[in-house]
Amino acid sequence: MKIKCPKCKKDAELAMDYSVVKCGSCDFDMSYGEYVKFVAHNEPKYSDILGDYTGSTEGQSSGSLDEWD
């Protein structure tokens, strides 16, 4: 599956089993979980994406990105 490379912004390839993201243009190579964290830390419009990986957060904030490191 094609997704946007967070480094060079060209097409990267996401493995069918969601295990790895690779970009042939800039040699970006990262597990999908690390890719999600990388994008969340580096692109402000996606900074709330890490909240999707928590359990019920009713009545709570998802915290800052620094708390996820």
C-alpha cells in the first residue's frame, strides 16, 4: 500500500501485514508502530493520533507527546 514518506514526502510502501514502512526515494525504513510515532511527533496535524492507541480516555486528556516516549 502506498503512503506518504514523512521524510521526503514522496510515496513510501507499507507492507501488506502493516509491519514495515519503506521509501525507495530516501531509504526511509521503519516499523509501522515507529512510523506512527514519528509522524505524530513531526507533523502537528497528526499529534493527537497517539490518543487512538490508549484505552478509554473518557474524562482524561491523552497527555503530551513527551509522555509517549
